[in-house]
Amino acid sequence: MAATAAIAAPAPPGPEVGAVGEPPGSAAPVRGFVDGHSHLMSYEAFGGMLLCGKPFDPDGIEHALTDCPDHFPNGEAAWFENFTRTGSPVGTHDPVGWPTFRSWPAHDSLTHQQAYHSWVERAWRGGLRVLVNHLVANRQLCAIYPLKRNSCDEMASLRLQAQRTFELQDFIDAQAGGPGRGWFRVVRSPAEARQVIAGGKLAVILGVETSEPFGCRQTLGVPHCTRAQIDRGLDEMYALGVRSMFVCHKYDNALCGVRFDSGTQGVIVNLGNFLSTGRFWTARTCTGPEHDNTIEKAGAIPPPLDRLLPRGVGLPLYPPAPHCNTRGLTGLGEHMIRGMMARGMIVEIDHMSVKAADQALDLLEAEGYAGVVSSHSWTDPRYLSRIYRLGGMVTAYGHQAEEFAATWRESRPLRAELGRPGYGYGLDANGLGALPSPRPGNASNPVTYPFTSFDGAVTLDRQRTGERVWDVNVDGVAHYGLVPDWIEDMRLVAGDELVQDMAAGAEAYLRTWEAAASRAP
């Protein structure tokens, strides 16, 4: 990237942003927030018909923020939305998005677009400096969902989402007056990220969270990939710009065993594990302090998924909790991690079983490799000290303000002991997880509008899109644009010290990335 492109002035905010002022450039040490885990392009994943709406459309917002066709006329047929929102496949919602937005986006609506580009712009103007955009895929979920317009091949989906990310960059550039002039910049190195942030723009890092990287699934324990296939896959992802990757996600694969899901969602994911691998999860009662999430007592698989289980096959019974996956890191998984280290990539430890995470950390510690991240609170908390000691980074899942503040407080003694300032969030926007809900009991000390960003450079009022006006006190983080409001809410709960520690988060992430990238040839 040319220096002139990095320092071109951002365009003034559009009418959907709800922010006045421009973020200042920030040289080292960077001051600003990091989102270590979100999914801007997941609308193209899972067959392309599961998530409704897009982060941008060349023909305008009225084409981008529309509901899925099968959700009309009243949401009754939207069984996946209903189930993930209420726990029942039965329900209704107003499918009209732009301009009324009566039912969505909402913090607990998981199948509707949460990261429209002007909402992300508001978060950037409000303090976001580094955003890790994870390309995401799940072949089995794609196969299960009956509607699709895209291939279920995970690598094809990742390529398409990378393409869409660069198209979004071009779209924002065009709005700002030409190539390199937009506020959204995909970066391939820590040095480029620092240059972009110094120019007052958002550094976007590509990551990958997929269940079968490079086709590395397994059937009855037999792997479907080779070391050469992994090497080619890593080379391809690196060439696309990917710098951070998960080794496994949701289902056991040929690389590692996973950390279980709990509750009814766990029942469904366990069914997916069976359909993907030919086996349900296998668990033992843990003997050490670390453990995976508890597998709940087997219940009924909700319709229409119940039809996917073969006749006479039922969910297994498990030993007493705490539960640990019997599967750890395989030889192929170790090969992938070594390949990531050789390329200076960041290893995502979340979603690994404790057995796999323990083995992976042993491997990273033996090499003194700092490039390890827990990006959305999906690992045993006892591993955080090992991550920090390596020089890694933790970005916590985006819970409501009081809960996130409590997580931040718990982290402080360890980070102070190890000299690791800087805290981040992994919002998991568009990742089939709820965004932060309204803070309970906030009537006595609500967020007051307008308020200013952490650095005083930008004034933010209630965010308006079309006919809808959102208020974090009532709506929580209904979409990505309300992240600055959520951080302001946390300031009310925990004080300016929390906000300033989070404002050191982008620098902390970049230092972890720099330590990893320094190991590449």
C-alpha cells in the first residue's frame, strides 16, 4: 500500500452513522479498541441462505438490509431463526428490514445482518482500530439447512467471503472518492496495520474459523486430508491475506477434538458431529482442573432436525461431569500448527478440546511462539495464563456490560503480574451468537446521549437507520454500530480505567502479531 493511500482523509460520515468527527491517526503505541472475532461476510456461508441481509450492496441499503425470502410473510417458516432466538422452531417476526426494522436487527436475532457497513463505520469512528474478520464455514450445517445458493464446500465459501471483503473495501473506497481513500483497509502485516491506523483508518485482518480446514474431515477416525494438502491450503489462505486460523470448530475433525457445546444447542451440534464424522462426541470424566463444556443430559432433537438421525440411533449417555473430550491434537493438527508458525500466522486456541489445547500450548511453548489468541472465550480460563506468558492475546466474548466488566476485572491481576496491558472484545457479530443485551437495572444510570468517544474526538448520538432509532439502554447491542454505546455503558459500570485498558487492546494485539510475524522467513 502506498503511503498516500494510507493517509488520505476519510470521507464524512453518511446519514446512517450517527457520529460527528473523525478518528485521529494513532502512531505507536496505538490507542483504540480491537475486535478479535467477528464475521462480516458470513451471509455467504452455510449455503448463503441461512443469514439474511448483507453488509453492503452496490444498489443501496434497501437491497442490502432485506430479510430472507423464506421468512415472509410473517417469519413463521423461519424455524432456524425462531429456534436460535426462543428455543422453539415456532414463532413469528416482522420480516421487513429497511426502512422500518420493527423486529430486526436485535441483539438476540441471530440470522439477521448485524454488521452493515455504516454500522461498522460508527464503531470505527467510536474507537475501533483493529477488526479481525473471520471467514467462516461449516459444511455440515450447510448440508442440513434445506435452502442454499452457494456451494457447501468450505474452501469455496472461504474464497468467496475473502472476495466479498475486498469488494466491501472497494465499495467504501468508491464512496470516499477513489482507491485507497476509504476508512476500511484489509492489511497483511503488522507494519501495514500500523500505517493504516496512523492514517486514521480501520485495520482489518482476515482470519478463518471453519470446521474442516482444507477438507480435513474424518469419518470413523479416518482422515480425509494429507500433510501436503494442509501445506497447499495454508499457502492459499496466506496468499488470500489470511493471518489467523482455527484448527477445529464445533465438530471433531482430522486435526483435533473440539470443546463441546452445552444445552439444547449442544444436542444439535452433537448431531452435526455424528453426521460429519460418523460418531457422536466421546467424553470422559475429567481428572484435572481443566475441562470442556458440559454435555447436557440427552433430550429430544427438535424438528425438523430429528429426521436426520437414522432409525434406531439415539444420542449417547455420558459419564458424570466435568466432561473432557477424549480426542486431542492429531499428528495432522500438529503439522498444521507448525505450518502456521512457519508462516508467522496466529493460532486460535478457542474451540479446541482441553486435551488438544493443552497439546497445542505445549507445542507453542516449546518453540517460544507468541502468536496465540483466545478470541471469544471458548477455551478453559486456566489456559489464559499460558497464553499471556507466551506473549499472546485474549479478546473476551461480548457479554452485556456488567458481565463483560466482571470478566475484565478477573483478568487484571494476571495481566498485571505478567505485564500485559490491553484488553479486547470478540463480538462474534454474524456468528450465530447473541450480541450484548441491555444492562439490567440501567434506569438509575443509563447511557446519556450524546456522548463522546474515549479520546474525545467523536460525538455519538442515538444511531438511526431508516425509520428506526436505537438506544443501547433499551436495545442492547442490536447491531455493530452500537458497540461504542456498549463501551460507554461499561464506563458507567466500571469506570474510565476499563475503557483506557480496552483502548490499549489494539496495541496489545499488534504486538502479538508482530512477535508471530517475526518468525516467518
